[in-house]
Amino acid sequence: EEPQPEAEPDEEVSAQRERVEVTCALQEAAAASDKGQFDQALQVIDACDNRMKSAKKKSPVSESLEQELMDARNRMQSRAAWELGGRAEVRDAAQMHKMQRCTNTMQAEGAFQKRSKALYVSKTQDAWIQRSKGSASSSKA
């Protein structure tokens, strides 16, 4: 008799599936926002968020991705929010999750503290970032 596949995929597989779903939702919602269709963009974000929240297993990655959706929702509330940095931040987030690479660890203006950027920064990179922050603050003194 053949062994049966597990009913639930392991945590890493689930996290990757969620990452891809959120990336697609961010891209689709950004395209709608670019056309001024903010209601449609919010529907895409909300549908993805509902799927994430209905998942049986939660992981640290799930939490970070849910924060990403919340931030995107806030940035797609109006044309003003979208034009004043929302577009750049959401597109940057979508690209970051698509490539699984983080180009910076700075928090955007007006954004709440997200953990998603830390998903793609290695310990060595983080050490260099912390070291550069320390030298930057000491050189200002």
C-alpha cells in the first residue's frame, strides 16, 4: 500500500504558498490602484487577508505577511495615500516578496513597524546594518 500524503503541508511549504499568494495580491491590487480602482484593490487585499486568517496553521511568516496586507490596505485608501508614497511602498513590498530579497531595512514614512523585511535579511547582513547604524550615529556627534 502506498503511503498517503500528509493532510497539511509542512510549515515551510505553507509559508512559501502564502508568500506567493500575498505577492500576487499586492501586484493585482497595485495595478487596480494605478487605475484609480481603489475599491477593487481593497477587495483583492481583503480576499487574500481572509484566506490567510482562515488558515489552520499560523507561522511567524504568516504574521509578517498579514502585516504587509494591512499596510497595503492603508496605502490604498485613497488616491492621495497612493500618490504620497503608497505606490512605491506597495510595489517595493511586492518585489521584495517576489524575489525574496530585501534592498533596505528602513521603515517607510508613515508606516507602522513591519517585520516582513527581516524575512530576507541574513544574520550577517543584519550585523553589518547594525554596525553601520552605530558608526553613522557616532560620526554625527
